[in-house]
Amino acid sequence: MKRIFLLALVALISPGAKGDITHEVCSDRYDMAFQAMEKRQSDFSMSTVVASAKSELEKTIVRLAYRVPRQTARASRYTASVQYANQWANECYERLELKAFE
């Protein structure tokens, strides 16, 4: 799981992903990650979900979601979605905090 989020961190700091980090951007990343993991946990095909992604960042979020095992219990699927989304949002908010100190 840590390896997935190291890859996510690389995606966050890569040239096309920087932009202006705001609370809204972090909130959007949470939503993107939550939806990606919800679809992964609901057994949507990865190719369908990647095809519907609107940006390279969203494609990365989707691809990394499919590296997380699918849960069978409904509560576990929801927990996996929340944890995945929180990891993405946390990385974003950490960058926002660092930006505040620049």
C-alpha cells in the first residue's frame, strides 16, 4: 500500500500536476480518489474507468486504485474508498501547508 502512495506522491509533484494548490483542488482530489476507489470496489473494469478520466492525474488515481485489493464486505469497500481518498487529500493538503510557508 505504501508503494502505491509513493507513486501517487510522484504524480503529485510531477510537472503537469503542480498548478496552484488550493483547498478546492485538494477537495477535488479527494472526490476523484473516492469515486475511483468506489468504482474499483464495485468491480467496474479498469479500462472503462480510465477511459472516463478527464485528466492525466485522474487516470493515475484510477490506475493506482486498481492496485488495491477489492474488498468483499460492503463496509470494507467503503472504508477502502475513504482511506484511499484521504491519502490523496492528505498529500495535497501537506503541499498546501508547505506552500503557505514559502
